[in-house]
Amino acid sequence: MTIEDLGVLVHRSRYLGFKYLAAGIWFLALVALSTGRGSAANSIDETALVPEGQAANGCVTCHLNNGDEARLYAQSVHAGAKISCTRCHGGDASASDQKTAHSGSFSGKPEPGKSIAMCGSCHTAEFSRFKASKHFPEKKNVARLDCTQCHGTHAIGSAERNFSYAYFCSGCHGLEYLPELNRPFREMLLAADAQNDAINALRKSGKSPTPEQLTIRRETRKLIGDIVHGTDYQGGQEKIPQILKLNDEFKKKF
């Protein structure tokens, strides 16, 4: 089992309320990282994680030795886009000592409200839909989601290869928290999972998915994101048929 697999289990167990299971799995993940097993990210090219126009990234240099954040970040879409640690956390990445690095506007663990605003400073369209959605109720002291609960933090990016939309959403919908999603929504989520499974099976067999297959999956994810960010049931009724039609086209590519 790889670190990525362990991460998937933690992510899922968290939403099903298995806190002790999540803690135990995460402990195993830390052990695997510390002993150099289970992840190709143990050897990281630090120079590849230095944003353009920046001489160095002291955050990565330090956290490679004092935590797992840098290894997780190295696998993220943010690292690939050269988005530096300071874009989210503030501070001074050029500093060689912790006091200076964590000075000024530094925020190590932003509170949920701040993390939403932080993500929304770049992802404006998603932020606008999410703030008006049922996932972000207006009432105070009412449970809300924030971006990191669905997308993660340092390893943020495309879903893991074993990620299941249907399983993930059922962590709240259909249990004691919220009513079950209606049938069209469940069909939409299962279609997305079927696409992931098909592409994973291709790669496991040593083949690569075609550009057309990847494009259809990307379009499917985009439409699902539009629905989920806004908890847009009305708009979803229009977009779900598009998603299912895309899935029919996807099947024809195999």
C-alpha cells in the first residue's frame, strides 16, 4: 500500500466519522514516509519547487526535514503551477530562519473561514458559487464545509486514482446527516467513478488513455464541479443529462 492509498483511506474515513481509524492510518503513513517506503516523493528536486522569479524556497528546504508538508506539496497541482507556499500562508520564503520565515502575515493553519477566502482569492468563480450554496449556510454555528475538506490542502489537485465520487458524497448524504441524493445525482456520480475506473484499468494494463477519453473525463469533472460548488439542484437537472451523454460517448471510446 502506497502513501497515496493511505491518504485516500484517511480522506474517506474522515467523512464517515471513523476518527480513530483515520488517526491510525495517518500514523502508518507517517511511519512509511519516515522510513523511506511507500512514496516516490521521498527524493524531491527542490529546484523544481522554486517559483519563477524567486531565488529559493526556504519553506520547502526546511519542511523537507521537519514535516511532510513539502512532500505532499511536491505532488500537488499548486507545485506544478509554481504557486509558492507564501501565496497561501504568507511569510517570507527567502528567509533562512523560522522567526523571519513566519513573520508578517504568516498563517500556519488558517481557520476555515480564512481558508475559504484564501482559496477564493484565486478561484473566484467557484468561490462565488460556493458562498451562495447549501454547503455554506448563512446561519452561524451551523456546520459548513470549507474548500480543504473536499480538495485537501498541501496535496491539492486532481483526485487520487482510487477516489470515488459516490463514496465521498455518501459520507454525508444518505447517512444520519443529510437525506440521500436523488437518483439522477447518484447516476451522475457513478458515471464519473466508472470513467475513473476505466482509465485506471487501462493504465494498469500498460496502456495509456487517449486524448479524447481524457477530454471527456475532464469535461465531466467540470460539470460536476459546477453543480457541487453551488449545490445547484435546479441547474443540475439540466447538466446531469449532459454528463450522462458524455459518459455514453466515453464508453464508445473503449
